[in-house]
Amino acid sequence: MNIILSSYGCHPNRGSESGIGWNWLVELSKYNQVWVLLYRGQEQYVTVSSSVKDLPKKENIHLVPIDVPFPLGIKKLFRFRYELWQIKAYFAAKKIIKENQIDLIHQVTIAAWWFTGYYFLLKKPLVWGPISGFQKIPIVAYPFLRKRDVFYEFFRSILLKLLKLSSYSFIMNIKKIDMMLYVNEETKNELTSIYKEKPLLQMNDTGVQKIISKINTKSSSHNKLNILWSGLLIPRKNFGLLLKSLEKLPYEMNWELKVAGEGKMLNYWKKRTLKTKINSKITFLGNISYSKMNELYEWADIFVFPSLREASGTVILEAMSHGVPVIALNLNGAKNIIDPSCGILIDITNPQQMINDFANAIIKLCENPLLRIEMGNNARKKVEEKFLWEKEEKRCNVTTKK
């Protein structure tokens, strides 16, 4: 098939949406001619064009970089930049269709449903997703947020409702899209109420390129539990829950936490941690390169993911691919990935219950090294069977044929 792949974020050496865009490019290009609309900036196009040369089906890939110049340093204009990019991408796609026989347009990134684009105007079969964005922080978990963050979540909920009712591009896409791929149950429930007659297909938004490590051979007798956190230090990532849980661990328990990531709350949590009795056991590493994260995953005995609002979580699959069991909250995409064989899901009833259960989960895996090794091996096996990008290849192509 001849496919236009709309992938604002597309990068071979990054995680999150940029990694998603790149892997859809790779998998679809194995059997299709693919015109890739991507953002030129942030050295993305330079890296992608260089990396494409090493792909086995590079002749099937046609890169179409789209630039949206803005004054340097104006990060707050990101959303406007993306909207402008969508308009320019529409005209680029229109030109491609005029010059080529295009069978399908597939918008992959950005995956948030309110960034819908204008491809519905082109009268071509249109696939959108995997999308997310309808997930919300449970109200019972608001005590983990600062007052300003609670206000933000409340305002966000109202804004999304207004967008759903008033966004012209979203309303028209709902009418014109031939298939919508969704990430999690929260997104499915919203879409079902407004998207009744056309097919919906559940598909994880992320994956793993390859299994790097071998079967878990970590010693079950070493006397320290290595705990890893990876991600942005922002309100919804819920570092406060983890910190309170760690404070409840037995004094004699030997553990260490490494925090990989930056974000607007990095200094805030550094200062809060210094005021605790466990500060000597916690190291904030700051931003870690995508490639160096592999060393941290190999170091870790368990991976902690207390995020309150997440599509799925690329880092969950990355940790599992290294044979690391995961402790996460039982919501959003995490509950679709983790099961009792490879990790522990924490129910959300009230803040104190969440803190206690998270702490007990850490203690359980600390006191049962053979169990965590078994879980880690099951985690690696599950990723290998279900979440490798090469496994998604067939689903990608089946989706386009539908």
C-alpha cells in the first residue's frame, strides 16, 4: 500500500512518542511505501534521515520534513506550534496525494485526541492512533497533589469536555475516520459514547525494539534491594506516593533508590527528600540518555511506577524487557500490561491504603528474592511474546488492510 504516516514526533534514539513514531515508520515500511510527515526541528529530521539509510527497506521510505519556526526559548508556544504544523502537514499531504496514488492516511503522533489534524478534508481512508488522553487522575488520589496541581487537573477536565464539544477538527474527524486505535479503557469508554458505528481496535501505543538482557541471573542472596524510578518529575507522576511508601519500610531493610529523570518538580522533591530520614538512600540522577538507561535497568531489582495519569508507560515495558518486575497503580495502560506473574498492581481506594500497599509490595519483593527473579523472567517473556515492535508489525499491517 501507499501510506501517508503523520508522525510529528519521530526519533530512533528517544522513548515516548518520538520512539513510537519511529517504530511505526520502521514496521510499516517493511511492506508498504510510506510518506512520513515529521517535524524538522530539534535535530529530529537530521537523525531520522541518517538512521533511515541503515534500514533494510529504506527505498520504501519518503521523508517529508515540516518546519514551524518560532523564536528560540518560547516553549510555552509548543501547542500553537503543533497546531501550525498540523495545518502545514495537511497541505503537504494534499500535494503528496496529487502526485501519488495514496491508499491510506495514518496519524500516529501526537497521540492526544485533541490534536486531531485536518486530514479528513482529503477524502482518503483515515486511521487515527493509537490514541489516548481521556484518562484522568482519580479524585481519591488528589491528596498527593499540591493545591495548584489539583486546580490544574480540575481545569484540564473542564477544558477537555469543552474541546470534545466544540473542536471542529475533532468533530469532523469523528465523522470521517475509518478506524480509531485506542490505548486504554478510559479512552475506549469515551470514544464508545461518541464513535458508535465505526470500528475501534485496542492497541498498545508503545513497544520494545529488542530484548537486550538474557535470563535473569541476578543473585537472590545479595543483601540490598535496588529500586529504580524513571520519568519526568511532574505532578501526575506521583513521586510523593513513592517517597511516603519508602518512609514506611522497616528501618533495618537495606535498599537504595535511583531516580532517573528531570522535570519542573526535580528541585522540589530533592528538598523534600532532604528533610526525611531516608535521604541518604535516594540518589537523583537527573536526565539520563536513552542508551545509558540500559545500565540502570540491569542494576535494578524492581521498577516503581506510581503515575496517576498515563497512557501506558514506555518505561514499564523497558524495565520488563530487562527482567525487572514492576510495581504500579492499577489504572490506565499499566493494568493492561502488568499481571500478577510479572509485577504488582496497587488498587486505588484512598491515599493511606495506596501508601501502605505500595510499601508492602516493596517489602514483599525484598523478602522474596526468588519471587522477584521469577517475576522478572516472566516480565521479559511477556514483552518478548506480546510487546516487541516486530510483533506489532503484523498488527500494524493488518490494521492498514482493514
